[in-house]
Amino acid sequence: MIKTDIIIIGAGPVGLFTVFEAGLMKLRCHLIDAIPQPGGQLAEIYPKKPIYDIPGYPTVLAGELVDNLMEQAAPFKPGFTLGERADSIEKQEDETFIVTTSKGTQHHAPVVMIAGGLGSFEPRKPLIDNIIDFEEKGVYYIVKDPDQFEGKDMVISGGGDSALDWAIYFAEKGSFVHLVHRSDRFRAHKDSVSRAYELAAAGKMEIHAFAEVKELNGENSLSSIEIHTKEEKKIISTDLWFPLFGLSPKLGPIGEWGLEIDKNAIVVDTFDYQTNRPGVFAIGDVNTYPGKLKLILCGFHEATLAVQTAYKIINPDKKFTLKYTTVQGVQGFEDEQTKETVNS
Amino acid sequence: MSADINITVVDREGTEHEFTVPTDMNLNLMEVCKGFELPVEGTCGGMAMCASCQVYVISDEHFGERNDDEEAMLDEAYFVQENSRLGCQIPITPELEGLKVALAPQAP
């Protein structure tokens, strides 16, 4: 069990800045995020896009902002549970919470801050009736542990970076790769696209443009797929298909946590951004209130106010006096957070 | 001085909604739909990165031209048809007087 003061769900910009503001008040944070790297949609969807409305930065790339926020949070040694989705929340008798992830990792804290943005990113799944029968039995939406697939022949669908990068990776490792894409334009980086065509010319890859996987066949696991092009239908024998169509956000299990929801967002009180469940806060794009704007800068403000009430919940007998960072500087934590303690 | 235009949006139940929209407010079709409380999410905020604002352009003459980002997104989206466009990539201009679109089904 991971113990901390504040469990932050979502390691996007607002979640990361919460670590800093909480740290100034000597509160420890642990972040949980469904995607394997911090940064949320800034890192996942638009790392190379410039942002122009961060105060003090006339322009900053989304990816750079994430790097800066990580650096700013670093003195407060946040913990991370990445690549796992926060699935359930249980209130304990002592009013603290246990948050459990999709992989069963448990986190224990008196305060939960949901900075979940648009929700957790889930792979876009193709609309094929029996696809569910083959999930993890030849059909994989995410390439985990690539070693086990190296050298095997496979089909990869998609036109983005993920599809192209993996197609190139496996073709270079000795696999024969069928790359199936709905058009002949690839969203992926130009260098990747030219590399893919080189590998195709070298006989290590076949690029099927204007094609889509339409049918899956197999007894207990995948044995062949049918692709449809404008002119024809083709059967490809394969026991591996990676449909890599990117990720789309879903509010997901948080929607079932007994929180008041309005149009896919969590309703909060603007006094401290607490939800209808005391001790559970929602900040950033995931919340809603009269006048809400989905802006990073508003999320920063919300995080700052939310940790004030968090402090009072965690330290009911203490009074915190705001001190400017110009006066007291930033005093980080010297030791790492208690990673594991006995489950009491 | 630009005038307002009239557009029609057919929702997912087949109901037609007629709106009068200003052309001088730098709006796009996704924002108009959201503004009139139609069930359009516009998740990515208009960066052509989620396809939640996909529409089918019914009045052919208003199809316009897809841009590169839009094409790339539509290559990976659901329920794409010949006349699919992303609402967020359609700026509201005087030329769109009489525009008629239907909302594409919600992605699963």
C-alpha cells in the first residue's frame, strides 16, 4: 500500500502543479495516471504544439511546459503510479481513502484530488463485431513487451506515429509487417513514413493503402484477417494484429464514484473545488462550475485553493499562514516518500 | 460589416435545428453546435485531434476543403463518409449561408 497525504488522479499539468503547491505546505503527493508518462494530454496529444496563454511565457511548447512542471515539482519528491488507471475509491472508517488501480495497486491518503482532465486515455477500438473474442488472443491495442513479438509476422493498422514506429521497429527486428491504412496519407513523422517505404522496397514490409481490416477469423485465437481495399478483399494469414488508432479520452470509472456529474464533468464548489464527497476534490478540465473555463491557468488556480482545504483536512489542529516563495524559498523534502508501509 | 447566416444542423435523432449565426465572431461549426447545446463534445477544443465534432455536409456546395490535420484525423475516426468534415475546421463565413449538416454518430 502506498501512503501519502494527497492522492492525485491524473499527472497532467494541473496534477503536477498540485504537487508544488501542496509541497509548499509540507504535504506529500502521489500521482496516478493511465498513460505511462506524465503530462496528460499535453504529452499524449499535442507535445509539439505551442501554448500562448501561460502567464509569463509568451509561448511554450506543451511538452516543454510538462518538463518545467516536473522540474518545479521535483523538490517535493512526488510518487508516481503510471500506466495504471484509478478504478475505485473506498472511504475508510477514519474518513481516509483507498484508491485502487486497474492493476490492483493500492494508495491510501486522507485527501484525493481528481485532476483527470478529459478522462483516462483508452485505445480507439475498431468496430468489428467479434473483435472482443480476440483481444489479448492475437489482437493488441497497445504494444506491451515487444520482445515477445519480435521476428513474428504481423499486421499493424493505423497511420499515426505509434503505428509507423512499431511497424518499423518490428520490420527491422526481422518481422514481416503488413501495414494497413485507410488512406495513403500518414499522420506520422515524415522520416518514419520514408523509412517505412524503404523497408517496403526492401521486402520487409507491405503497405496496404486505402485498406481496412474488416473481418477477424480464428478458432480460439486469431489465425487470419480480411482486409478490404477499394477494389478487392484479401485474406492475410496472421496470428497478430495491432490496431493502433491512437487514444481517446473517457471519463471512465470516475463517473461511478458517487460524484455529482454534469455533462461529463464533476461538479465542485468554487470555494475550494471540493466535490459532493468531502475530502475528494476535482480540479482542472475534469470539473465544472458556473463560469468554468477549461484552461490550464484556471486549473493552476483551482489546485492552489484546493490544497488550502486539503491542509485543514490533513492537519485539523494547525493553522497555515501563507508565505511568499520570495520570502521563504522552496524547501523540498529530503527523503523519498514512504513507498510501502504495513497495511493496517 | 458581415451579416448573420442561417444554418441547419440535423441531430442524431433526425431533428432539424435552424440557427442564425454571426459571421464576424471567429466561430467554427463545432463551437456553434456547442453554443446551441447540441450533443457535440469538442473534446480536443478545436485542434482536429478527436473527431467528436464530425459532421456530414448535406448541402454539397458548402463542403469546402478538408485540411491536412483534418484528413489525418478522419483517417482514424469512426463512421467516416465521403462528406465527412470536422466541425471545428469549418469557420463560419458568409459563404456558408444555407449550410446543412448532420451530426455523425457518437464514437463508441
